[in-house]
Amino acid sequence: MILRETIGALAAADPDRILFVGSQGRGVLEDTGVPIRRYWYRRSRFRLVTLATFAFSQLALYRALSRADLPTGAVIYVNTLLPFGAALWAAWHGHTVVYHAHEVSISPRPLRWFLLRVAQRTATRVLYVSEDHHRRLPVAGVPATVLPNPVSARIATRGFATAYAPRRSGHFEVLMLASPRDFKGVPEFLGLVERFQNRPDIQFTLVLNGDRDEVAAYLPPGPVPGNVTIHPRTDRPEDFYATADVVANLSRVDLWIETFGLTIAEAMTFGLPVIAPPIGGPAEILRDGVEGFLVDSRDAATLADRVTTLFENPAAALAMSAAARQRARDFTIETFTADLQSLIVAMPANPTRTEHRV
């Protein structure tokens, strides 16, 4: 989704764009209006097979770029550290290489070392989504820029136009949107649900990024508590933000470090106070006690206390709401577009070969 916003942000700066996608399926990139050229890649449930197909996919990407007849001076924009075939091809042919990193952990370790080495040898600049992200995954010797992820124009437009009012849905609603993975804090969220089972005026909504079968297979067996509603993947998260009182991002800090936290920024456009991890990107988006609370999700007692504080003190919730909405203006697509375009325009058209050894 961030790549889609990036493509849109660069439309005015360079209308002649080509998108190379290592997938045969369809997704959110189909509506970018950019010609798509696909190269071969297949995942496997066996890790070593996936690693092998990934290596072959980069050969396919290198070959696809060689056949593309790109103009001299084209900027090759590499989304994540993984498509190293594009970086190698671009550096070998004298093109500018811009990496947009999103990941933190890459395994196995030899793959991480190799990808960072390729980036070090080929990149003109690396973009990171937070200062913490840059510190955790530095590419030695390459200029870096922190470019926070943007909230889509559709979500931001509705968010800034939606008034925040405590208990507007008739009860106090705690919302979380996450992948169906333990490291995303889903067990901690369900534990929070259990703590408030005797409070019918506090309700919980969980939106999991998977279809109904995936959600059903992930959730623990047994009946769902009556104070939580669980939904499968949605294309319209704004419909959930519009009725919530607070949004929780409960990623386990010992298992997963959020590089940014897009749902946090999206929620804040709606003026929603947020409960988020105290490290990583979330700690740069919001301040503890101002736009929300920074809480280690493993601290169940503190987590429950922060929910209770917002529930019992509507004035505090309103103050956090105003601060959150103001902070969200730093993550608009307009700000992202201006910053990204200025970076791309400043890129050297023909980096020297001594700068990009391969």
C-alpha cells in the first residue's frame, strides 16, 4: 500500500514509469495506472525452496530490466531490500538507485548480510520510515533520509472531517487492526477483552488481516467472549475508525519492532487516542500521555489501566483526540509527496561507477 502511494506521489515528477512486480496475482498495485511487467517468483511452505525461488526470481528481474530499454538516467526505485536484482542491474548500467526500506529483521543471517552489502555497493540513497528504523538497519556509507509513511488521501479526508465524541457508538469501543499473528499482540488483546468481560459498557473490535478461514484457523478454539466482535480483512478501515474511542497497537516488543505503525497514523487522523508500543516507530509518532499512551503490551495491568483512564475521563480523551489529530497532519499524502519529489529531483542522473561498485 505504501508503494502504491509512492507511485502516485511521483506521478507529477515522472509520468513515464514502469512497475516490475514479482507476483502473478492481483492486488492493490493494479490501480496505480502504471504499466506492470511481471517477473517469475513463487513462494513455498518450505523455507529453503522459497530461498531458492527468490534467488531465481532476482535473475528473472535482472533479465526483465535488461529487456526493458529504460532511458538513460532513469531512477531505479527498489521497494524493500529484497529485490537486489534491480539494484545490481541499475548500478551496472549507471542508473541511480533509491532503496525504500521497510523491514527490520531479515533471516537467515547470510541473506541479511548479502542484501545489506548489495545496498551498500549500489544505493545512492536509502529511505527509512523512522529514525528507529534507520538505527536498527543501517546501510554503511550510504546517505539516508527518514520519510514517514503517509495516510492515504481517502482515509485522511474522512478522518479529518469526522468529529470525535466519546462513546459515540453507544458504548466505549477499543479497536485493534492487526495481522493474525501472535507477535502482533493478538493474544494480549484477547487477554484485555477477558479483563473487561463484566463491563458491558466497554466493547472491543478486532479486525484481522486474513479471510474468514484464515481468521478461524488462527483464533483459539472455544466461544468468543460476548464483549468482542472479530472481523476478517477489510478494504475500508476508516469505517472502523469512525466509531471507535481508542485504537490499540499491541505488537510484542520482544518479538516484533514496528518500524512505523500506519494504523496508528490513520487512527490519529480520526482524532483517536492510541495505545502503542513504547519503542520503534510508534514511539516517534505519539508521545506518552499526549496523543495516547505508550505501553508494553506484556504489562496487562497497565494496559487495562490506560483503557480505564480513557473510559472514565472523557475530558482527557478529548484532549488526546485534539493532539492526535494535530499530529496526524505530519503524515498526509501532501507532505509525503512534497518530500519524496524533492528527494527524487535532487538525485544525480548518472552516478559514477566508482561510487557504485558491483
